[in-house]
Amino acid sequence: MAKIQAVRGMNDILPSETPDWQYFETTVSNLLTSYQYQEIRLPILEKGELFHRGVGEGTDIVEKETYDFNDRNGEPLTMRPEGTAGCVRAAIQHGMLRDQVQKLWYMGPMFRHERPQKGRYRQFYQLGVEIYGIKNIRIEAELLALSWRLWQKLGLSKHVKLEVNNLGTMENRESFKTALVSYLEPLKDQLDEDSQRRLYKNPLRILDTKNKTTKALLIDAPRLSNYIDHDITENFTLLIQHLKSLGMPVEVNPFLVRGLDYYSHTVFEWTTDALGAQGTICAGGRYNTLVEQLGGPATPAVGFAMGIERILLLMRQFDTLPESQMQPDVYIISAGETSQWYALSLSEQLRSTLPSISFEINTQGGSFKSQFKKADRSGSRLAIIIGENELEQEIYNLKYLQGDKDPEQIKTSMLIEHLQRYFS
């Protein structure tokens, strides 16, 4: 019978890898808590219209990448391709936005039916951070400072750079779109296939094309910056000055527009040269109209999402992950039926009394020699040996597996005190 394989692009995270994920998750959670952001946990399945209305019909995500299906009742559902729309839906549904500021974060799997490649999968994991109710551009400054601090904690600050752009208001963008389409229409036959498709549906996406021919055509195209209100431009300039004062590697990229319809004002991407074509590891911006678009009250909003797989790839490449801590402090060896059951009881007593010390017990049996080999391979510092003779004499034999300390015997009544002293 043929083996059943995982669905293409949906990968297992094996025990050898999970310590890296746990380290990332713990680092993120501690950092966001220190900035007073609260975690929200969102469902994987949402009503299909949430993404078609929120993300945008003309985007690549909705056009060709979402996992859409009808459930048994015929209701159209979508496996979430990104987290922002679902977070907005939850905030509206639970009345979190009426004259309130919310600083939220979430982490979990997203789903897109795109071609699997290095650092990019059909089930992939994102960290998302969203802020509702703050209009001032200073919250963008805090959000980018937070992400910069995360790169420092993960040992990646020397390997990333920040690109930012100012999209202005939706009205500014509409004026610019009209000018851009007018400029590109006579050149339509020279555009690449994707850009031709986007020309009327989502023309701003043409600005971040990777096609060299199309890029050359954009050199003389209208500039978005010429269509943006003066006060918004001034605020954006202040933001750039502040980010540079914090030592961030920031540059303004006038072609950065992001791939989702709901962005306006500030947009940004953290990128790296170390992952080839998949160089964006964190991206986001302001989306002041999305809450109202999804049926909520008019609410200023800004946020970002980062791809966890890509960040872990980068950390492995530059060796910034700590060594796995999955090794016991104490390994308990026992032989004989009575001794093995006794050792099980002892291990639970020790875990209750000494919660800061980790214990592993051999439950498979076998000779003392084979158990000592397992104890050595475990990386533990100390082995406790319990046999029938030890039980009769009410002693434990201790063998120190690291260092040059000689083996010794202690009374059973002295074990806890001895372990406390040894591991202090």
C-alpha cells in the first residue's frame, strides 16, 4: 500500500525544529507584552466575503490564491489567506472599536494556493500586529521601533533593511491611479502579462513589478508623491527623520505599494538580501478605511505581518538561534520490577518538589549498561541509579555524567536536599 504523504506545500514541523519555533514565539510574546499589546486568537475559517470585500477582488490573493469552498450547508467559506481582515471582523463583532484603542497581536497558520518555494508554503505561519483607534503617525513610529527591536533580539538587525512609502489618502490614490492608467494605456502592449491584467483592476501593483521591461517603462511615469496632500507629506518626513534617529536602516521606495487594496498613507517592508527572491520578511502599513468597509465604525488602523518560516530560515543562515535546551538535568535509571515502579513514583515526587529541575526516567527497562548509554546521550548532568539492593539499603547511587566529580551514595532521605544544593 502506498504511503500517504502530506499535502504539497503543507509541511510538518518536526521535534528537531520546534525548539526554534518556541524560541521565536517566546521572544515575540515577551516583547509585545512589554509594549502592552494583547494577544487575540482567531479562527482559521472565515466567510468567503470577508476576504473578497476586505482584501480586494483585484488582488492576486483573491484572484488565484485563496482556498475557497462551500460547506455542507452551501455557505461559501475561505481558509484565511492573511490575518488582518479576520482581526478587523473580530473587533467589529465584539464591539471593541467604539471610542477605544486596541493594540492586538496574533500568530498562526495562513493558507494560499500558490507555488511552494523556499520559505513560502501553502500553509505558512505569520505573526500579525494590529492597532485600532490611533490616527497620529507616531503609532507607525512605535510599530516600526517594535519591529526593529525584534530584529535586534533575534540577532538579525545587521541583515535587514526597511523600505517605506507614503500612499496618501484614498482620494490621493484615485487621482494618481487615473494619471498612471492614462500614462500606461498607450504602452499596454509593452507591459508584461501580469501588468496588463492589473492595468484596470489594480494599477498600483504595477509599480512593484519585478519585470525589467515594465520597470523601464515606469521611469517616466507619474509619481504618487506629486498627488499627496502637503500635511501628509510633512508628517511622513517627520516619521523618516525619527526612524533614522533610532539607527534604523531606512530608505524611501516610491514604488512600494503593497499587494492589498486596503492600504493608504504609510506602507513599509522589512527586507533582506539573504533569501533570494523571497526577501520580504515583514510588511504592513496603514488601512484607515477597512474597518468601515467591513461594516464597522470609521476607525484609523495600522499593522504588519511577518512570515515566521522566512525569519527562521534567516536565523539559521546566520546562526542566531540558541542551542536546543531539550535535555534533562537528571536521568533516573532503575532495574527490576519493584525498582521501576518505585522510580516512577520518585520521579513524580521530585518534579513536584523541585519544579526548576527537569527529570527523565527510563521506562523501557534493559540492562544498567544500556540505560547508562541512554543517560549519556540525553545530555543530563546526573544519573540516579535505583536497583533492588538500593531499595533494601535505602540509598541511591549517583553518577555525575559531566565534569570529573566521583560517583557517590546518599541516603534516600537526603536526595532532595542534595539535588537542591547541586543545581543551585
